[in-house]
Amino acid sequence: MLYRNMLLHNVSEIAEEEKGLLITRLPESLRVTLNKSALLASRASAGCEMRFNLLSRQADITLCCEGGSGGIAEVYQGSFLTAFHFIGNTPSAFTVSRPANVEALKTLSRKMNLPFDSALTRVVLPYHVVRIIDIRGEFSPPEPYQLPGLNFLAYGSSITHGSMSFNPSSTYIMRTAAKLGVNLFNLGFGGGAHYENQMADYIAGRNDWDFASFEIGINMIGSFDVEEFRKRVEYFLGKVVEKHPGKYIFCIDIFSFYRDIAGSDTDKHERFRKVVRKAVKKINSEKVIHLDGRKLLKDPTGLGSDLLHPASSGMEEIAVNLSREIGKKIRKA
């Protein structure tokens, strides 16, 4: 959406409040119908960016993180990182200006066919809840030629959201998008990927994505029985495929986690994985691809100490493997 002549990427709605501009990745009418975790996490800024052509000498931006210990905002000139800034729980101000060698960056971007034009400035927001306190400067929004040609939508848990990532661009899903050279719409919600019917309807109703990945299962294994999980997954996939039969959809079952590594007295996680495999098979489409999460994340040392959330090396391992699997398909399309 456009705000003050800049593009707020991956933002569905904004709310002007006394404490600052609050952004959300979902329409409010949908957000309030979801489970509590998704209700809260959809206001976090995972995958959200401020994108603009800077017309003035500089831009002065003030942001604030709510909750936690703050986070990192990254500034890119096209595909090139230029700076990062810590955003705390009180208003944090920083200045953005075009680098002196921007013309060289633009030449290199054209030569290498990079996904983002280097005249375009991108402020990648932390994956926490972020308020925009103040913006000063003159801007124009991106032109279509300045952006990647393909759009990638990803729905999933805190792992897709970006938990345990030091900076927003090191999440597996942003690294995957970068490797593929595509735009990312991040719909990862920490604890909240419950595959509600209304979430399926929403994604099915969007026409701004070219392919999608669904990370399926980890947020439901503790609170849902296998039959309810099956019903939700089958409806979800069926609905999205019905509306987008020609688009690739990559269905990732549960990544390697503590039950695989340390053993378990239940096979529920294996039954959940089986549900995903069967649901994909039932769709019977060459465009709907099942991916085994254990093959995307093989090294247990890539996990944090909770043996659930990938650390930086685990995020990168997933990104390498996932981008390879997706690239095999979309480059043929």
C-alpha cells in the first residue's frame, strides 16, 4: 500500500494511532477472526518494507519496536545492503541517503540482472511489531521495472515468521526469495499457522502472487487431533488450488525438530506428515508439490537449543534446499 508517496510492501492495512502508525499484514476483518497467536503476530512486520525513490538529499525515519528487546532494520539500495539500525522500544531515529556510488550499483544491477533496481531504496523492517513514528523527506513510489517480476507468498509458523533470526534478511524465507530473485509476501505468524478456512479463502482470493509455499503442521501438533488437522489441510489446499490451478504451491511438512532428534513416545508428528503427503496426492496436480521438512533441514546443529526453531545456519540450509526445489519448477514455467 502507498503511504506518503512510498510503498509499504507486505502491508495490508495501517492505523493512525497516538503512539504512531501501526501496520498489519492482514485485513482487520480477517485478523480478528483468527486464533490468538495469529491475531497478535499479524501485526508484526515480518517481510514488511518501506520502498521508495529518494528525491530529497536524505530521509529521516523514526521507528519504534513494541515488546521484546527491539530489532534490526536493514537499509538496501536495490539488492545491496547499505546500513542497519537497531530499533528499540523507544523511538529510534536514523537517516537514509543514496550512496555516492549509486550509479555504479545501477550499472552492476543491470549487468547482473538483479531483481531490484539500485535507484530504489528499501528499508526492511524488524520482524517485531513496529510503529512508524515519523518520516521526513521527499519520495516517489517504485516503478514496476524496479521490482522483481515474480511474487512469492509464504504462509507458516514462527519459523517462516523469522523467530531466532538476528536480522530480517537472514530468515529462511527471505533468503529463499533473494536466491530466487523474487518479491516476497511473508505471512508467517509465530504460533498462529492454524490453517483456518477463512485464511485459505483469503489467500485464494489474492491475485498478487505467482507461486506459494505453505509450512504445515508444527503450530497444530500440540492442540489439534489428526482428523481436525486433515480437514483443515484438505480444505486449505483445495480452496487455494481451485482458485489458482495454474500456480505452483510447495507444501512443506514439519521441519526436523526435537521429536525427530531426541526421540518421542508418540508418532503424532509422523501422522501429521502423512496427512500432508496424502492431501497433496489427493489434489493430483503436478503444480502442487510436497516437500519433506526433514530433507530441507538435515543438520540438527542448525537448530536453536529448543530443537525447534532454526538458528542462522539452519535458516540458510533450508533456504539453499528450498530455493533449489522451487527453482526447478518455476524456471520451467
